[in-house]
Amino acid sequence: MSDADPRRSIPRTDVLLADPRLMDAAGRLGRTIVRRAVSGAQDRARRGEVLPDEVADAAVALLPRRASTLTPVLNATGIVVHTNIGRAPLSAAAVQAVLDAAGHVDVEMDLATGARSRRGAGALSALREAVPAAGDALVVNNGAAALVLATTALAAGREVIVSRGELVEIGDGFRLPDLIASTGARLREVGTTNRTHLRDYIDAVGPETGCILKVHPSNFRVDGFVSAVGLAELRAARRPDGSPVAVVADIGSGLLTHDAALPDEPDATSALDDGASLVTASGDKLLGGPQAGLVLGDASTVELLRRHPLARALRVDKLTLAALEATLRGPEPPVWVALHLTADELRPRTARLAQALGRDVVGVEGRVGGGGAPGFALPGWAVEIPVAAVERLRRPPGDIPAVLARVEGGRGLVDLRCVPAERDDDVRDALAVALADEDRAP
Ligand SMILES: *Cc1c(COP(=O)(O)O)cnc(C)c1O
């Protein structure tokens, strides 16, 4: 290496860290991330890829945009509850509540007296106001946790009676029978895959029964020669001494009251009215809130779960409680808005987008997705794009937001159903870039 070799004059780390842009980034992103960018830029200078006086600029260019590697995505799939991109986006009210709760908050303190209070009392009373049929409520980490807690508290060491038609796999290899077995409860399967009768349940009830579990098959449908037992009928199931058997209804989707737009989707209020002792559900499916497991039911059964030692391991943090309460008390969340958008409402937005890009509008069917209303179609419209552009939309250059479109029948589809209307222009700009690359491709 000669004296004239520019690699000799690569700026030192402390000099680079004093660059105002990198100092500012250290405040936002943390020193570790900035140091990594600085040493990456120095490495590039050593390899002769940048000049010594360009190293600071190169370090700035290497900085990630945010401290978390989670990248925001605009959902243009038309799938309302998409598990791989975080299910429900929060309402503006819930986002604000999360920000407010991010510091110190009175999550477990009565500010009037300074005494300890019931954790998350606000979210719990919001739940009870939303579902007056429930005597009490409890919130845990997710729907699976709610089910684990319910079966553990009611049936560990005893039997959970469940129909063979409801032994479902919910996603990512998560199987209900395995989950229940992990709690130490024994699964007592009754009926067959397609037909289960009240008699099957009644014959299975005995001294070993912990509870009856009804699971909503939220991601598939069985058609044809099928028969299942409704919750109301299960009231007839009694122990040998005549006492009632606790019935747990895992409704999955988290609808609190019936929604005429989703006629076949179970809801917590109807399940409790029909006699369920407990309802378990997710907070981030059709309710449109944060990831959470909701437990609603008669007060003494909920109390049994609350006092179980496992409840402490499954509890939720203040951010979840804040977002859940604001979802329940605030304006309709984005999931609700997306589910209730009509094809007529989507048409002008889609036409504007298509016209700006010189593309065609095609009729499509959106989906509820993520464990709700299987097979239920949401009629709408989409802009058709080449499949190759779908990939580029996912990994855009520079400051352009990532957009997730859908691929169906060999074509790319951009469906605005789940895109907030005020972000339509962002989708247009991202598409313009992805399609321009398309035109340049050979
Ligand atoms: C989604 C779902 C679950 C699991 O809920 P998570 O919140 O994902 O843990 C359990 N049961 C049913 C019926 C579901 O649809």
C-alpha cells in the first residue's frame, strides 16, 4: 500500500460518529446500529468501493430506516385478516392508546388512592359493556392461551369432550388436540368427522368429565352429510348426579355480537345466550384489536380461570390492554371497515388507480381470511398487474412503502379493500415504480 493509497485516509470511527447525521441517528436508532453502518462503510472504503471522503455518506446510506426490522406493509391482498402480516391493523384510537401506554401508566394502580388496583380494569369493563351476557371477562395472550387456560382450569387430569368434527388444525401446524393434551387434560372424542349427535355427548359425560368443548371450524367447511350439535342443545348434558357440565365455546374469530354481514359466523353474545359457560376468542381477528385471548362467561367460572397459577404466565401487557380498550370503546376498527366495504364503494377508488397506471379493473372476491368465515366471499374490484410486479411491490427501493398484492390464476391483483383510502396515492406511487421496472424488463 503506497502513501498515496486513498485507503490509508479512511476516517476513524470516532470522527465518523461525530458526523451530525450519524449522531442524530444514534439518538433515534441506538449506537449499535450506527456503529454497524459505520464499520460497513469503512469496509467498503477498504475494498476501494467508496472514496475516503465519501465514507460518512456511505454510512448514512447504510442506516436502516427504523430500529426494528419489522417493515410496515400496505395490505392490497383483499384478505382482511392476514396472519402473516399481523392480522388486524389497529384503529387510530387504539394506536394512540398504545402510544399513551408506552410510558408509565396506571395499569395496576388507583391514582386517586395510590393503592394497587385490578390490572387492566378499563379493558375488562369495556369487554363486559360490549357483551352484557357475560358475567365476567378475562384477557390473556391469545386465543390459544385462552383455550389452554380454560381446559387446564376446568379439566386438567380429567376429560375434555369434543366432537371428532372439531379436532382442527388452525394454522402453522397448531393442532387443537395437541394443545389440549399439553394441558394434562384427556381428550374424549365423540361422534365422527361429519356427524356428531347430542346422544354422543350425553353418553360420554361422566364423573371424569371436566368440560365439553365446542370449537368453531374457522378455516374450513364440511358440506354434504353433516350434522353438529348446537350449544343450546348441550344444556341437556348432565353429570350422573344431575349437575350441569361446563361448556366452553371456542368461537375463534372474536365477533362479540352477531354481524349480519357474516351470517354464519358465531359470536360471543349468542354463544353465551345459548348456554355456553365460557367463550374463548382472539382479539386480533374480526374484533380488529391487538393480539389477545378473550375469555367471557359466567362469573364463577371466569374467576376459577383468573385464580389459576397459569393465568399469571399468560397475562397481557399494558400495550395490549390499552389497544383492546380503545378498540372496544373507539370508532369501528379497520377490520370492520374493510369487511363492510361494498363493491360499489370500492369501484371508484379502484378505477382511479387503474386509470393512473393504464391498467384494467377486474372483478374479484376478497376473503375474510385468518380464521373467520371460511369460504365467504367479499365481492369487489382489483387492478390487474403482472405477477413479476407483485414481487417488486413487496421489496421496493428507497422510501417507497412495501405493498402486498395477491396472486391468483396467474395474475397479480391489487385490491384496495384493506388499504386505508388516504393511502391510495401511496399504492399508486409504489405501483408506478414496480410497473416501470416491468416495462424495462426484457
Ligand atoms: C384462531 C383460532 C384460535 C387461535 O387463536 P390465536 O389468537 O391465533 O391464538 C383458536 N381457535 C379457533 C377456532 C380459532 O379460529
